[in-house]
Amino acid sequence: MKYLRKFTGTLTGLMIVAMPYIARAASCTGEQGELVCYVRSWYMSLLLPVGTVLAGFVIMYAGISYAMSEGEPSKVSAAKEYLVGAISGLALLLTAALIIDTVIK
């Protein structure tokens, strides 16, 4: 029951955050369809900035973890895994943005 409350609260929060983007996409007119405009608006206006900021925080966390590891191999490897994961996720995010922008235009 506790998890259900957290899930519904998170889902409600996401819906509230998404409302302006849904309205913006609904008002989109042009050669593209409504769904295409909705996806582009959602990705470029919400997912790309949030993902970039989160990747930046993970990169900072990995750097701090690496500096605080004191040379312990397990902590160093964990920090490197965070760094590689954040950079590869950021590269994937930016590549998807490039693909979406190229396909839609």
C-alpha cells in the first residue's frame, strides 16, 4: 500500500509536469502530424534538459567518489563505472536528439 501511494504520487507529479508540453504539442500545426509534434516537443523540451542535468550530477558524483576513494580498487572501479555510465547515457541522449531532429525536419 505504501508503494502504491508513492507510485500514484509520482505518476500524478509527472502528469502535472507534462501538461504544458501536451498543450504545446496539441497546438502544433504544420506538415507533421500531431503525434510527431508531440514527441519532438516532449523530448526536446523536457527529456533532453532533464537528462542532461541528471548526467551532469552523476558525473560530479563520480568525480567526488573517485577523489574520495583513497586508492581503494573497489571504490575506484565503482566511480569509473558511474562515470562511464553517465557519459554513455549522455551520448545516447544527444544522439537520440540528433536523430529525432533530423527525422522530423
